Amino acid sequence: MEVHAGPVSEIIARHAGHPEMALVALQEIQAQSGYIAVEAVNALTKALGVPEGELQSIITFYTELRTTPPAQHRICVCHGDSCAATGADRISETVEAHLGIAPNQTTPDCKYSYEHVYCLGNCALSPSMAIDEQVVGRCRPDTVVQQLERASESPAWHSRQDGSVYPPGDGSHA
């Protein structure tokens, strides 16, 4: 499959011949599509004139870059020093039990992805977690379940740069 005319192909064309812009191009592609499709990597490799392995090393180094479609809701539990000292493990155990997945996994229905992070900038209210872009502080196991159930009722999807939204796996990477 090729990257057809559209926003991603425009991003690739804008950075063509500028290998120093690889990270920026990958970030823009992900911002547009929600993830970086194999087809986009192949096209960007050719446009930048760099080996595919170089782009793959960038993608795997930066943990915020992903090559699979995101879930509807992203759950992050902070395990930084303050949160770890105030109960992050209990919060993680609750999330894992409620969702039935481990860190860095997505539920089979693509409704939730779950990961550990190492700072949400909310140390004064630790332990903290984030559901999508919303940081929640002073988490307790019982309130975590309530927050997850509230999120499951939300139709919020990930936003594209143009303000439109997309569901996970809709194939809109071109």
C-alpha cells in the first residue's frame, strides 16, 4: 500500500531532501493520523534519503511515537518518585484488574491503552494518572474505577491537527 495524496503525503513532501527533519516529520505524521503507518515510514525513507533503520530507530527511541493505531482512551499511571511513594502500585493494580491488561497493552476492543509514565507534573497531588489529556490527582483505587467507568461513557476520540477526530484503526493514515 502506498501513501496517497493527502495530509500525510503533504507532510512527507514538505520535508523531502531534509533528513535532519526526520523526527519533526514523524511527529507531524503521528499528529495527523494518530500513529505512523508502515506506508508512511516507507515513503518518508525515500523522501528523506535515509535508511529505513534510521527512521525505525527514531520511532523506537521516542516512546511517544507509535506504529499502531491508538485506543479510544489512553490511560497513564505515573510512577515517578512522588507517585511511587504514595501508592502508584495500588493504582496500577486497580487499572490492570479493571481493564484486564498489563502496561503497554491495548484492550481487545481498542477502547483503552494503558502505560506507566514517569511524571505527569502533578507531584503535589500524587498519586496521579491521566485519562486521555486529563490529569487526575490524589487517586485511590475506588476513585480510579469511577474515573475509568466515566471515560468508558465518553465518545472522545483523538484529535487531528485540523480539529477533526478519528476512531482507532479507521485507516485514515493517508
